[in-house]
Amino acid sequence: MFLWRLDGNLDVVSTEDLAARTAFGGGEMRTLLLILSAFVVFAASAIPTWAGEWPTYRHDNQRSGITAETVALPLQPIWERRSPLPPQTAWPGPAKWDAYAGNKGLQSLRNFDPCFYVTEADGRVFFGSSVDHAAHCLDAATGKEAWVAFADAPVRLPPTLHGDLALFGSDDGHVRAVRQTDGVEAWSVRSDAPRVWNNGQLVALRPVRTGVLVDAERGRAYFGGSLVPWETSTLTAVHPATGAPVFAREHKQMTLQGAMLLSGERLIVPQGRSEPLMFDTKDGAAKGAIANSGGVFCLVTDDGEVVTGPRNQKAPEDLLRLVDPASGKKALMQVSGADRLLVKGSTVFAYQGKQLVALDREKMGKKGVDPKHWTLGCAVPHDMILAGDTLFVGLQNQVIAVDAKTGKQVWQTAVDGRAFGLAVSDGRLFVSTSLGHIFAFGRE
């Protein structure tokens, strides 16, 4: 993974210190397409915190996976919703191994819909389904289904909650806003793109696979329509309450897929096998790419750094790097391990050498200095979130809770499938797995 600073500030380091921190592999490098002066400062106060709610994918528009909400341990199972079929992902998984590179167990660079991620507010849980092509609403306390709003193709990311509406995109190229209380449609933006076959599904030529990002401050809802780089893609903004158009901009030679992010005046949109792209929030103009990066997992830290995944599957391990944005080539910091992590302030929660680790960012890469706050033996995580001082980690058929200050495991529970999606809201933990199941845990 790569960590880019967007605020235009660089740490001053000596040549020797820089050399010690740099561990960037060989191969062709692309020059960063961004000019440092174009970046804006992204203050920590700009990240909203919805206490007691989880209103969008990974909690907020920075996809931080961090909430101030806490849960009282130990948790007990309170309900589960089992899917008859696993998620029908947009793209097939990666090859099991790469004989040329000698890699096994490769991760997918386009795995943005491996489970039915949830959002939650006001005692309601929402998720989108690629099995029955619908958005669902469940009672958060009982798991009982309240309503279903159908689309004409898979819904791959969870509804974004804004006011009394739930907004979601679909592979049919449409974005719909429905009332949270009963699922009745309030407005929709309909695509006129033709239908094509993609991975066994009939989808629009410009399916909405970015989800819907609502920027309440600007009064806009953003989404992308895109399938393959040789077809035209669209980036659209509408008024979230009414669906009234703000702009719809066409772009070429890109593939917009995976949850988009907000950083100051920039939208960041993953592409999967290519670098994440940046766009101006005012008019959707392209503002370049984050070079030497890729994948669909991204997050923006509270001090304006952007974490993205590896640009290919050739490396033997996934990497997190803090890169000099002036050149896009100098790795000032590196963490090898899994393709999920969290960043809160000066602490990085990551995975290294079969261990969960809490790392001090200011000490990372310094010769002779151990940056670890703590370590905990653990399997490779599929997801991590932070609720208060509790780190929840999604594993194969299991979820564990870890005290974020001490690294001590304080709770665990069994689930069926790989726990790709975790969310905490109103004192409950929700777990979405690779089998399409959703599990709820609480104190009821």
C-alpha cells in the first residue's frame, strides 16, 4: 500500500535517513501527475463523526473505518441473516498463483464487492445485494426485514444515508434515492447506456460501481458510471435531496470502480488495476492520478494522507508506503503485510509477519528504533475497524476484538465465511462475510 501526503507538507530528513527509510523496488515508475501546489490542506476537523451511526461505506467519506462509538464487551449474537447465495462479484478473482513471479495466494485488485457491506442509522441496517439486485433495510435490533427496493442489476456497495433518504447505485447504470422508513423511491437518475454482458451479468455499459458519496457541506451527491477504459466513463453530481443535476462530465481511458473518497477539494476514485484518479469537486475535471499505486482499498487519514493498494500482483507481499509526492518515487516508509490497515493520528494498525501491530508513524523507518507499540499473533485480516479504543479484526470464520492501547485480545466470536465487512453502530457490531451472510452482535 502507498501513503501519499496531500497537504503539500514534507518532513525534512537527511540523505542518510532517507536512504534508510527508502525500500522501493525496481521497475518502471510513473511520475506523479499532480503539482504540489494544487493540493489543499485537509484538516482533521473536516472529517465528520456520526456518533452512534455508520451512514456510509467504512463510516465516513474518508473511508477511515474509525468511529467514536463504543461497544460494551463481551458481545452476544443477537441475529443473523443468511444469504442463499454468496455475492456475485463484478469481476472474477485473481489467478491462484503467478508462475512467472513465483507468487501464490494472490489478492484481487478489483475486489470491492466481496460481501454485503452495511450502513446503519436510526435503528435500521441497510445493504445492497448482487444476488437479488436490491437494496434491503433490516431492523437493527431483530434483523427482521423492513423493506426491499429493487434495481435491474446488482447493487454492489451499501446505500449512503442522508437526511431521510438512502442513496444507492446499481449495475443498471441508475442511482436511486429511497425513503429510509419504507423504501419508496424519492428520485432516480437513469442511464441511457446500452446493456452488455459482464462476468455473467447483464449490466449497463456504464454501471455505477463507485457507490454514492454525499458531501453535505457542498450539497452534492457524486457517483461514477464506468466499466472498461476503452468506453466513455461519466462522473456525475446531483443534489442529494432532489436528484437535480449539478454536472455530468465524460472521461475517457479510465475505469471508475470501488468506493470514492473525499479529500478537501478532490474526489479520489479507485480503478483497480490502475492508479486511483483525482477529480475536482466543483466540476468533475480530472486532476491526475496517484502514481505507483492501485487496487480498490483506499482511505484518507485525518492529516490528509492517502493510503492505496499495490499497483499489481507481482510483489510477494502487499505494501504500505509513505511516498514523496514531489516525485512519486521515494518511499519514506514501508509496511509489508495484508492489504487492510487503519491510521489514527500517529498510530498505524497493520499486519506484519503473522502479527497485528500498532506502529508509531514518527518512528517508522528510523534505524535502530523499534516503532511498535505492541504486537499480537494473528491470521491475515480481511477487515479492520476501530470503535473507541477497541480494534475489531475480521478473519476467516472469526472476528476478534483487541484493546487498541495494549494489544490484548479481549473478545472473539465465530462467523461463517471471511469477515470482509465490519461496522459498529448504536452499540452493535455488524459482520458481513464472503458467503453473503450478515451477523449482528450486541448486549440484548
